[in-house]
Amino acid sequence: GENVEQHPSTLSVQEGDSAVIKCTYSDSASNYFPWYKQELGKRPQLIIDIRSNVGEKKDQRIAVTLNKTAKHFSLHITETQPEDSAVYFCAASGESGYSTLTFGKGTMLLVSP
Amino acid sequence: SQTIHQWPATLVQPVGSPLSLECTVEGTSNPNLYWYRQAAGRGLQLLFYSIGIGQISSEVPQNLSASRPQDRQFILSSKKLLLSDSGFYLCAWNWRGEGYGYTFGSGTRLTVV
């Protein structure tokens, strides 16, 4: 089955810096890659996603890049703010035809004022 | 628009007691439904998923079970809780097919004492 590795497990940055979280996946048939943000004690929420026919997608301060050849994708957050502090999860779709997502283990992002 | 309801929000149960968590989705039909568990400070573990009434796939063979008695209702149960069942339980849904992110319920924080 699909396996998703996520790094780093924790990331501390100063407010205004950029943050990058990287994920690799194992199933070359995966074609959908969402990112979720989970604040303490709350549910994970979808913040951005990318499909395999696109190499990059941006939404204001966040962007995701995908390299299908290398089977890795990354989340980029620019001009970080304290409210960006949360746990971020990457995920990949499973085998073709299924909707189940496989999640990475998460990255705790801490943005210091 | 679609909404997902999950209850209760918190639950404290003694070891050996039964469990029933309920999740319902409104505003859509034939959703895929999922149960995840998240231990403190850890990642998202898929427990069960369902693509239709009475169709349940188990990812983790433990003392938990799931049922889908109606199209938009998903129930997580246990006959006898263990201490290791403590965690944050999340219900989620998405549309059928490839490439759709999950929408998570607000979660149930279960503490087994």
C-alpha cells in the first residue's frame, strides 16, 4: 500500500520567515495530494491540494509543489505569522480508483513573534 | 452546503464499558465515510472506511467495530473499552472517486479510565 513520509517532525521559525515541509510517497499511481492544518484540540482542515497534472499551486501565502518523477511534494508558507502555528499533515491518494488518503505523521510548526 | 456532525465532543469511560460514537453528514448523498483515531501528539490512524450502506472496511483489527445503518450515518462501537482506546476520534467524509479531500467532523476526545 501507499506510504507517506513527512519531514521535519517539528519546525521552529521566526515570524516573517518562510517554512517548508516535505513529503515523499511510495505509490506512483497516487494522483492527489492534499495538505491539512490542525490547530491544538481541533479538527484537521484542508488548506491546499494539488493533483498530479499540476506542478505547483499557490493560494496567498501558501504554495504546494509536486515532483512526480521523484515522488515528493512540499508545502511552502511565506511570511509566517503566529497563527500559522499548528500541526500540518500531508497526504496522498491510495491506489487508483480509491478515495482513501494516506497521511504523513505530521509537522508541528511553531512561529515565534 | 454539506455539514458533518459528530458527537459526543468528550467522553470519559471506564475500562470494560461499551462505546458508541456517531457521525452524520448532511447535504450530500452516497458519501465515503471514515473513522480515524489520533493519539496525543501523534498522526492520524485510519480505523474504518465505508463506501456504502453496510459496506465497512477495517484497517485496524482491534476491539472496535463500525456500522453504517443509513447512507449518511456512521457509527463506531466497542463492546469493552481498553485503556489503549483513549484518543481523539475523528469522523470524515468525501465524495466518491479520485481526488477529493476529506472534511473532518469536530472530533470526540475519549478518555478511558
